Amino acid sequence: MEAFFGNWKLVSSENFEEYMRAVGFGEEQVQVGNIVTPVISIYQDGEKLVMKLKSSVTSSENSFVLGKEFDGNILGKQYRSVVHLDGGKIVQTRKWDDKTGFLTREIQDGKMITTMRCDDIVAVRTYEKISEVD
């Protein structure tokens, strides 16, 4: 788990617009989500795992206990979620209204690879570790 701790900056994104549309974001949110370069900070706070997302236009923070459902929000869109570990990967299920999205975060060659899936749409976002958040 410690391999995920730190600050991660987005360096590449594939098919993210289609994923956002699949989970029900409006076109304005899709355009904003596609142009920003977020930094994700992941760390442990007691028994909780904390994930903070920061970009030039938005920020969010979710803290949760692995295996327990929690409420989250991205770009004003509410969801229910649960996160667990599976073979060294962080696996997250998000339920948005009538859609379900699946996220898998894994470390490959020192990068964090996030694979997102909803229905038959798959997006991949790659992050590199950075020392500090601007």
C-alpha cells in the first residue's frame, strides 16, 4: 500500500472523455475534466485512506476505511463508493445514479496507472510521482 502514498501528477490520458460521458457527466463537465492536469495525493490518516484531487479548476477530498461504503463527489456529481485492496491494486467501485464505474489503480514502472471502466468504455490515466503539490 505504501507504494501509492505521495503526490501523483497526470501525464497521459486515453479515452477519458468517453468514460465521463458514460457515467453521466454533462458536456461542460466533460470538457473541463479533459483539459485539467490534476494532482492526486494519497496518504493514510489513522485507519482511513485519504485521496485528495487538486487541479486548476477544482479540488476534492475523500477519506474512507477500506471495505466500507462512503459518499463522494467529483465536479459536483455525487456517488456512493467502496474501495478495497486486491493483489497490490487499489480497486474502487462508484455508483452514480443508474451507472456503475470501476477504477483500478496500480503501480507499474514507478507510475500509477488508473484504469476506469463503465459499461463497455475503458479509459486509462497515467500519473507520475512528484515531490510536492503546487
